[in-house]
Amino acid sequence: MTHRLLSAALLALLLQVPQFKGGVDVVRFNVVVLDKDRHPIAGLTADDFRVVEDGKALRVAGFEAVTIPSAAAVPAAAPATHTADLHVETVTNHRNGPGRVVVIVMDWTIPNEQPMVTARLIANAAIDALGPNDLAAVVFDSGVTGNRLQGLTANRDRLRVAVASAQMGRSTDVQMTPKGLMRGGSGGPSTVCYCGLCGIQTLAGIADAIAPLQYFQKMILFIGHDLPLAENSPAAHGGCEGLYREEREKLFQAIDRGSVVVHAIDPRGLDTGAVGADAFPSDSRPPSSERLIREGNLKTLSEYTGGHSVVGVNQPERLIPEIFEESRVYYVLAVERGAARGNGRAHSVRFEVTRPGVSVLSRLAYLDAIPERPRKAPTDPLERAVAEVLPLADLPLRMTLAPGTTKNSSVDVTLATPLAASARADVLVSVFDQFSKEVGTERAKVELPAREGDEAEWKMHLNPKPGHYEVRAAVQIGNQVGTIVGYIDVANSARPADTSTEVQPHNAAPHEEAKNATPVVSRSERRSAALDALLAQAAVQVEQYGSPSGGLLLDEKYDQQVSGRMLTMRELKSELLILPDAAEGWVEFRDVLAVDGKPVVDRQDRLLHLFSGAESDPRGIGRRITEEGARYNLNGATTVTRTLNHPMVPLLYLRWANQARSQFAIAENTGDGRHVTFTEVRTPALIGTAGDQPATGDFWIDPATGQVTRTLLRVVSRSGAATVSATIRVRYRRDDKTGLMMPVTMEERYSVRNPQGVSVETIDATAWYSNPRQFKASASEVK
């Protein structure tokens, strides 16, 4: 899966790089040379390098100096990920110069809570550091929940959306026992990542996928807490002994073949092994030997490939720009291989540079040349072109992907190429889901008219189901072939399914285009004037939650119970903070005070400390508090990870910025104001779930004031392990002190079904809210 996902996306590239020709058997190294201040040194020549193996100099058969353009300045206030428009994309198969291929791997060993927040910061820092000619991918090495894979692309918005979907963090199992709260091991069944091998296998697959790209600076950014390369790794529990050697050898062979640099970054930060302030009496200090083994595992690949390992460092995201800057200037050396060893062991080499006080970063080993197995290539030239790793850019192409405009189309694929004379284009378009499974392919022959000073452009109409897709196209005109790739999110549509394809040249007669086209009707056109006015009133009301300076604070009593084979109950007492946020309107933090009547240890006034100015990132740390509180949520046999159980979440769909995400309709009144239904139609969904399912729900709105009196939100999460259907009902009442509609009760139900559709258990919860007051930044101002 990984190989196809990454290699197919590379069809969007045109690389102008050195070609080392001739019959010499060479191995290529990408070499970075740094001065004493760790700045890359430019201007070196082949005469400045000497490559030595076993004391014998190897001949340098080819040399090229490469400089990658630096990253563009990042805007001070980047837009929120959910505002990125993923329904339209325009790409070309032209490339202006050298660049990097960066694969960001989010590993299953990332701990939950703050490390998960830090992991996203690391990944986003890498995206910000990408140069104009770089491409990146986001890969997850297990299917814990609804992570959104993203193949290699230059679209930063798509990469950030994939990072935002990351749900890799392992949760801690917290249960109430007769002896009080007990903390178990990390959650997640063993099938999620058997013996911890998924990380090693994923890295090997990535290295193999990008191995043919000999002239890229190839980087893997591994974000995780452990990579069990050692037999005595903590993950090597009973039954796993002896499994690591073979997988480890495959990984190192793939890295040697691909000349890949691996940077390993632990998002957990400084880890002393001490028991934290929020520990339970049953918690024990982990053995220091395990920590040392984990750190050694993370350093192994980085040291072997000439990369960085960032372990035991707080705020590691700050080091990412330096890592990328170091790789911006490098040298490609094609070195003649030494005599074959034939024993499978790697050749160790050393690079010597004729400059004082410099350091050299490169992989320091290579393997004997391994003949590739002959593969039967497709006889069809377009099928062969689509299957190629490297691009075919003999024919320049531009492709635009956009929502469909005809009755039997959910995606319009517009292709264009510079052309003067009339010609016939043979076109193949293939559509793949995010797991690289082909879901459709279409072939067409298009007659293109002669043109002057313009592109020949034509359109194909496809109809994949709602989802996240990779679209690849190959075009042949005469003897020239070009390939191109792009991505698009297909929203839910009311149009009936139809697998047919229409092809229309750009110069089609107007009446022919109109006869077959069914333009997408805007949501405002579908709605009545009365509904528009009602939604406008509601938007004005909900925007007020983002206005109070300092936010709002409520007391919360929260009862949960699991009904399955046995009845289990839990009571939480918390403070709920509603804090204004420029990007999202507002954010909610639940700070758990007590569990079943027992106070949470050492949490006195955490919210006050958080927003008193002592913390540099209050929003990020506030999210950590929410994620910490989420671990007290009651679960049964199935762990339902949830942080959406906040009473103000349904109102987010009524914000001005979010109304276009959904289709609204007036329903029959059932009291409590006008009854309005909604269905989310844009992806990615506002609430991230396994499968990225759209939300549906209902609002009851007072037509005189626009105030929301009641909400009903439905969300479904589908994974290979279970399907969870969530229903959240909230009632609101006007608070005379604040003048706002404040939550009074919240009722939840999570219905869990197994893959066969059989009900396993339900989780029911009810929360009551009281004492709403304005929240200020210091204890003296809390009222």
C-alpha cells in the first residue's frame, strides 16, 4: 500500500538533475557538509571529496552540487485547517528545479495528551519548512482510528489537514476499582501493531517506494516514542522474541538501496521517568532501562543515515527549521562500488573533505548490487506511463480537479496542454482512494482543434463516491506522453450514482454543453428566504460566544454508564471553560476536579495558572487539559476515544464561517422554536472520525431572536474494529447575568456495533451545568 501511495504521486514531477551515464556500477550518496556553526557549505567540487572503504579510495564517477530554494515565509496567522478548500486543485507536471521528498511518519507509539499535540506541531513545522520545489506525504503506520493518509503533494493545505487528523496517540486505560483509580497499560489491541513491527515495516516500505528517485534529497521524518529495533525493546513482550532481526535487516537494506535520511523525533520531550503530579497511588516509576533502550532505538536509524535524533528535548518542533536548512545544500556523489562481498553484509565507507573544521552528514554504508527481478510491464503505453515512478513530461500538462457540473458527475477533470496544430489525444484517467485502491478508470479519445497562443483544453466527468481521492492522468499525442497527478475531496451529493463518463473538448458548442450539464446549485439558492434569515439570526447569536473577554466558566456534573454485559457507572465533577478563539470561534476545555467523589491529585487552579500568562501556549496546553480529562471517560469492552462531548460543539455548525459546510432545511415544528435540520456536505468533516463521516443534526431556533434552544448532533465513526454511532442532545437557557444562551443539560449515547453489525454495548451520559460566570486571567477576577 505504502509503495503505491507514494510512488504514484510522484507523477506530478519533472526533475532536471544530473544523469550519470555509462557502464560503471555506481552507488549514489547525498552528502551534506557543515561548517563549525552547522551551516551548509556551498561551492565544493569533486576534488574536495574522498570516499574510502577499508582504507582504499573509491572512484567518484559522477558529481553534482545541488542547492534547494529556501522555504517561503509562513504567514503570521495561518488559516485553520478546516477552512482549506480541498474540493478544487490545479497542478502541472512542470518542475522548476531540485527539491526534497519528505515523508512524515506519525507512529503508533506517540503517547496521548500533550505528546500528541507536540507531534502535530512537529509535523506542521516540517510542512512550514518545505521549499517551493519540495513534496511531502503524511503516512500513519497503523489503522488505530480515522487517520487521513496523504500522498506526495506540494499542496500544504492537504498536508496540514492530514496532520490534523492524526489520532495515533495511545491512550492510558484508567479504571475505577475497589482500591480507587488504577492506571493500566497503553490502550489499543495487539492487532493494531503486532509486536510493534508496523513502524519498521512502514519505514522499509517508504524507503523502497522512493528508492528510484536517485536525485532527490530524500527524508523520512519519523515522529514517535519508540522504534523497536533492539530485541530487548519494551515492545518485545512475550511471543515477539526473534521477530525483529529479519524486519530490521529488511529496513536497513531498503535504506541502503534508497539513500534515505531518517530524522527521528520523540514528541514526549524530557522524560526523567519520575511519577507525575497527576499520578494515582497505584502508579510506579518505570524502569530507567526501558527509557534508555527506547532512546537508543530512535538514535539508531538517524546515526546510520546521517540524520538527526531529537530525544529528551522539550518543544522539539523548534529544531525542525534547522534540520531542513542543513539539507538545503548538498552534493550527489556517484561512487564506483567496491568488490562484491556476497555475504549480505553492508560495505562501510567514510567521506573525507579537504576543508578544516567541517562535519559530513551522509549514510555511511551500501549493499552489493542486487539484480532487480524482471517485471512484466503493461503493453499499453498509457497504462505503462501511469505505473511509472518517475514522471513522463515529454508532453506538458495542466490538470484541474473540481466538483462535478453535470447530473452524472461528482468530479470534473479538466486537462490542458500547449498545442498549435489540431491533434487527437489518447487519454487515460485513473482514480484511487487514500489507500491506493483503484476505484475507477476511464479512457477517451479527444479531437483537439488547432489554436494560436493558447492551450488546448478538454474536460472529463467522473463520478466517484464521497471521499478523498488521488486522480492520475496520462495523455498521449503522437509519440509524446505526459503524466500528472492531483488530489480531490468529493463531498456528499444528492445526485444519483452513475459510472458513465462524458468527454467534451473546450470548444464544444454552447448548446451541447448546456444540454448535458447540470450546474451545482449553491446552498443559498436551494434555501428559502425565511430559512436564510433564520440562519443569519442564529449566526449572529452564536458568534457572541467568541466575544467575551476572558471567556466563560461553568460547573459541570457528568454521569456516565456503560450498558453491555454488566452495568458500570462513573461520576465526574469538572469546570468547563468556553474560551474565545480567532480561528474556531471558541474552544472548550473540561478540567476534571473529581472522579467518583475522589479529587484529582494536584490539579488546584490549573485553569487559572494556565491563563494567567505563565504559559507560552495556553491554547495548546488547554487542549492537553481536555485530552487529560478525556481519559476519565468511561468505556466498556470497546474504547471509544471522544473529546467532542462538549455542549457547545453543535453550535459550531451555525457559525458564519461554517454554514457553507452543510445543507439546511426547515422541518416540521416540534416546539422550542423553528426546527431546522442540517447535513454536512464538505470534507474533511468538522468533527474528525474514523472514516471522516459527515455529521447530521437538528436545531431548534427562536424565530424572534435567533437564539438556539435545543440541538441534536449525530456523528458516526467507522473502522475495521467497530462502528460507533454518537447522538448528543443539548438544551440551552438564557442566562440573565451574561445575556447568553448557556447549556443546561447534555445527553449522550454512543452505540457500539461489531463489524457484523451486532450491538456490543452502549455508553450513556448526562451532564448538568450551573453557575455560569465570566472567566478572567487571575484568581481575583473570577466571579
